[in-house]
Amino acid sequence: MDVTTIETAYAGRDQLAASYLVSEGEALAVIETSTSLAVPRILSAIEAAGRTPEDVRHIVVTHAHLDHAGGAGTLMTACPNATLWAHPKAAKHLIDPTKLVESSRGVYGDAFDKLYGQILPVPEARVQIPDDGASLSFGTRTFTFLYTRGHANHHFVVHDSGSDGVFTGDSFGVIYPALQAPNQPVFAFPSTTPTDFDAPLAHEAVDRIVQTGAKVVFPTHYGAWTDLSAIATELHRLIDAHGALVDEADRAELPDAELDAWFAERVAALFDEELQRRGLDGDTRARHLITFDMDLNAQGLAFAVRKRRFKRGR
């Protein structure tokens, strides 16, 4: 296949977050940049393919979260012939990352620098913003951009005609290879990271990806997967479970100050149940692997309740 998975070693671990290198004739495209700390790995993959950074024509980020786009400015500097493609609401934060960095520091705290390194701006003249449904011709293949909300309101996915695959960012969930158990359902779960989780829109995003008829998905977390129907089934079930927690907390009228602890306990229980379902409940490595995701998902659900209350004027 002319799509190469690049290990970005996000958070110092393997098979957590990927970038993808797409080869088309003498030209290259990079899908997802990960963090600036991952850029040397992307450049090494380009060299291993017998190419140079000058061969990169397109760099695409599915959304502005820093594990997907934090390295955009650094990689664009290294690839002088590349154009960056981003959602309109993401592009402004990549051109001027000040607010993005501030909000991310609020989520990740002291871990920010170790996780993401330096965030460089991308020159506005080198950024292109595709409309929903727009296509980009890349040699014999076509990239089609499809807006998908639910995880982030500045998210799109990219259908690639060459591989008949979709680069799904976070819209088709998180699928860690290390969490897959033999003869068990695929372990795919939604990412409800602050600040835009919306269960109905997340369901719509999953359906839109399946409806492309693609044969393979390339989630950023992690690698190529072909059983779209089974993955979608699990995602719909767990999106419902996360959404039900939001509804429950809202109905219970829990004070805002209690939401974080309430969701941390219940999201942990939800994930522990999923591990048990797959015979991984005694696997300390598996539990450790998803601790970061559990914490972020819980924060995102608490934020969703606060946002709902704010819109109601309470």
C-alpha cells in the first residue's frame, strides 16, 4: 500500500498516535503532523522512502488538537513546497497558535512542554481551507474533505481514493492495537476530550465515515483497520454510554464543582467494564495505557455539562 504509518512516539509511547505518509508518483502528502517532537520521525520516514522534504506537496491535519497538528508549523518549515490543509476553524489557530497553546496548557498543565514541545505558527499564505465535500487532486488520486463534528467542531476527515480509505483523526474513535484481544469485539472508544463533545454529532460522524463505502480507516490513534462495521457498532454503543453520563449528571443537578470527580469515577468504571468484557481487567499495562484517555474523556464530559448549563442561562 502507498500509505505508510509513521510512529510518532507521542507521550513517549509506541502505537499511541500516528502520522501517515502518502506516496503518489514523485510527490508526497503527510496526514497529521503529531507534535513538533515527532517531526524528526516524519522526516526520517520521508528519507527512508527515498524522498526529500522538498517532495512533500500537501500536509493535512484533521483538526487543531496538538497531538494531531502541534507539529504543523515545524513540519511546514522543513517542507518548503508544501501547502497545509485545515478546517476553517482550525486554520486560524495554526496561523496564530496563541489561544490554542493557552487552552491546551489549561488541560495538560505541567506536562505540556514534555508532550508537545514548541508550537510554531504557519504562514497564512501557505494555508488552504477546503469546504465540506471539496476535493483535492493529487496525482491519480483524490482527497475528499468531509466535515465531522462531535469530537471537535473544527474537525474533518479525508477520504483517499487511492487507498479507498479514510483518515479519520478522532472522528472514528481510538483503536489501540495493544488493547485488542483474540476472539473479542474490537475495542474502539470515542474521544470526548474537552471542549466539543456532542453525542448526536459524534454518531453522525461515525455514520458519515461508514457511508463513504471505504474499505479501510486510518485513525490517528492508531493504524489501519478494515472492519468498519464492527468498529462503528462499538463506537455507537460507547458514544451512547458517554452521552448517558452527561444526561445523568445534568438531570441530577450536580454542582459544577463536583462534576470532575463524579465523571472521573464513572468513566473509569465504564472503561474497567470494557477491559473486563475483553478479559483484560487484570492487565495492568492495558489499564495504564488508557488512563490518560479516561482522564481526558471525563474532563470533556464535565465540560459538556457546564456548556449545556451555560446555554440554558444557568
